[in-house]
Amino acid sequence: MSNNKLAICIGLIRKLPIRKLEQNINAITNLIYDEDELLNTFLQKIDAPLQVCSDDIKGDFIISEYNRDGDSYR
């Protein structure tokens, strides 16, 4: 993995508008999708606001990588 690529991705996120943070993260991850180590490191380094999901069965819960199981959240 190139530290230069990681620095570029993080620098790009810092310069793009915060109100479109989720869209920007998705766009950058689509660009680096093939580089697993870079993708994982990038996702660990960025700070994204917490997302809360409401479910009739489970109630309200925070969507995060820690409670993710495949494509769904526990």
C-alpha cells in the first residue's frame, strides 16, 4: 500500500464539503475498491458522523462496523 495514496485520499476528504461527506466517502471508496489494504486503512482513518437507524423490531441503534454482519446491522 502506498502511504502517498492514503494521504491523497484523506486530504481529498478534508477539502470536500462536509455536508456531502457520505457521498464523498462512497466515491473515493469506489475509486480504491480494488486495493483492499488501502481501502481498509482509509475507512479506519476517516471520521464520519454516527448514523442512527430506526427499526420497529429492534428499536433505534447506531450503524457502525462493529455491529455489521454482512450487508445488515445487528
